[in-house]
Amino acid sequence: MKQKFTLILLLALCLKGYGQVQDTSIHFDQKLVKRLIYKEFANLINPESNNIIGNFASIDAKDAELNFAGNIVFKNGSILGIKANGGITDGLLSIFSNTEFNTKFGADVQYNFLFHKKKTIEYFRSEYLKYKKQEGKLKQEYKIKKIELEHENAKNELNIEIVKIQSEIKKKEKAITDIGKLIDTTTTLNKDSLALQTKKLQIDLEKQNSELAFNQDQLAKIPSKSQQETELNNWYNLKLDTIESNIKISGFKLGWFSIGYGISNNSFKLFDPSSPFDSQVSKHNFLSHSVELKYNYYIYTPVAYKTFFISVGAKYSFEDNLSSLTKVEISEAESYGPNNERKITDKYNAYKGAYKDSLHTVSFNADFYYFLFKDNKAAIHIYPEEKIATGIEPITNLGFGFLFTFKNKTESGNIVNIEPYANLFDLANNRHSEESLVKRSDYGLRVTFPFNFKTNVKSK
């Protein structure tokens, strides 16, 4: 019961922290708030968590594993995420090998949708005033264009321009005719000067005839009134999208549900020291399935010590107990030559312990991040888990780490996450391991280099 009490206490502390955050008064209209929330929702990226929001790819060079995720954003703002991982060979990720799943292949599909009562945004007043000023100017310009359209202003202006050009053409044609008469009849005027004036007038006349033909063609090609209205509305919406996209949000609060299904393949070697020598090492393969429901809640602000993320979920899975076995390295040597001078050693990993598969398992888990310092440059990460499986004792696991986040100076720069972590396995030792909690637990350093692709969302 002690480990269960610890788990409940951790979750209670997490939820208490969220209760201290105050809602923000919203001046933007709700349609715009909804769009801004969807935009932030689509840009959430967290490769270390179970939530497959955003697009990223990362490579773990040590274990030769590839992880990638992508998403499809629907018009209602919900997101379908797809995540896959597996071992890589020569830069290739294979799903099947000899009609069997890759040794480390896993895939998840997750549908995420917002909980509409749990969303607000934070912004600076100057940002709101800037938006209202640009919006007002755009609306005024739209009204003027609308009135001009209703009064067929474009057609009228072209007709006026055509009449004006035609009048200028007639004047120049008359002037050319008059100069020609002077050249034919005069004896006192300089005929070369008159001829030069004629050529200049003819050049201007050619230019104006070209302008006249162009305007007449434009007049003939003026679209119908309904088409012009459509073009005007498209222009307005495009300009408004640009203005809204430039709004800088200083913080936000949102909650969403995630429903997911996943498969994962375990292909490994099992070592049993009590068996005869030739059968001590055996090959095993098991494909597990899981269904999961999560609720996620995220409060983001650049203010130090005010950003939180919590995810609470329940998962049913059909799996094995590979994670509870002990990983060992086995070396096998073969000798060659008349006196066995040459030896070849083959090293590989295997697992030792009582292996069980086809276990119906229910687990309850949580992910909690408490971000520290200005601009959330670091975070305390706690992720407890309670697993209950058929035929074996339930176990309580507790993981924690300290996450450092690094960003490029440019807004689109890649994020680098570094997290020293510790996974404490089976706190109460219900699996009766001979090793102490310290020895049977996992410690390490996570380093991921995700390549991020932001998604433009225009939901309204």
C-alpha cells in the first residue's frame, strides 16, 4: 500500500499546482480564440511523452533506433497522430524481415481532440491593440471595395479612361493632319522641324492606341458581379488570416483527450542457466497490442515556475513481461586451427528470468512536467505507473528526470532535449527480484534531436 499512497500523493500535488493558475480575461472574439488555440495545439511537440502531437523524427545512435511521428489536422481542430519506431540498419527502417515484424518495431495511432471548456490564451495588451488597429483598417478598405463593386466602379473607371484616351488620340490625329498640311503649303517654315514634331506625335499615338486596346480588352474581360464578390471575399479572408497569424500569444491553457491503439513487437533471446547447455539460449517473439485513453492538461507561460503539463491515462494491453527480466550479455567463442590458435567471439544480449506472455494487463499512468526558470529552459519530470496483470502480482514503477531544453536563436530552429533520468522498477518488489531496487532500476541520459515541421491551421 505504501507505493500506492506515494502514487496518489504525487498526482494530488500535480493537480494542486494546476489549481493555483488563474484564468485570463479574453478580449478577442471566441472564433479567433478558438483558431489561436488550435494553432498552438497543432504545434505541440514532445518526443519524450506518450502524446504524439506534432511532427518530428529522432535518431538514437546508441541503440540504432529510429522514431518518427506525423499528424493530420482536421477542420474541427482535432488531430490524428501516427508514431512508429524500430531498429535501423544502414539507414533503413524495415517493418518486416522474412515475413516477421522487425525486432524493435512498434506503431501507435492516436486521435486527439480538445476539451472546449478548458482553453484560454494570454497575450500582451499591445498585441491586442495592434491587431484591432490592423483589423479596423482592413474592414474599412473592404467596405470601400464593396461599395465600388456595387456601383461597378471598375467598369466605370475603364470606360472613363477609354473615353479619355480616345479623345487624346483624336487630338493627336488632328495635330498630325494639320502639320502635314503646313508642310505641303508652307514656304517660310522649317519643314525638318515640322517633320520631327510629326514623328513624336506618331510615337505618342502608337502608345495611346496600345493603351486603348489594352483597356478595351480589360473591359471585355471584367468578371461577373458574383465572381468579383467571391474574389473580394477571398482577398479579405487572406488578409485577415495574415493579420491573425501575426498575433503573438504569450501563454495558453488547454485540455484535450487522447484515444490510442498501438502494437509493439518483442523479438529476443531468453537465457535459462538451469537448462542443458545446448538449450540454455532460446529465441522468442511476441506481438503486443494496447488500447489507451488519456486526459492531458497544459498551461504554458514564459513566466518562471508557472508552466505545467500533466497527462493521466489508463491502458489495457495484451503483452509480455519482458521489461521485468534482467538483461545480460552473452559471449560465445569458436576456435580454429590445429592448436585452436584462432578464436572468434560472438557477443549478443539476452534476458534472464521467468518469462510470461499473453498477459492481460491494465495500467494507470501519469506524466507530469513542472517547468523552471525564465522561458521554461528546464523541467522536473515525474512519471509514475501502476500495472496490474493476470496471474502475477501488481507492480508500481516510478520514473523521474530533469529535462533541459535548448533552442536555436531563430524561431524555426530545432529543439534539443537532454534529460538525465531514473526509472525505479517495482518499488515494493512484488516480483520478488533478488536484486535491490537500485540494481533492478534503470538510469541514463536521454538525448533527442527532433526535426520540427509546424502545421498551419486555419480552422474557424
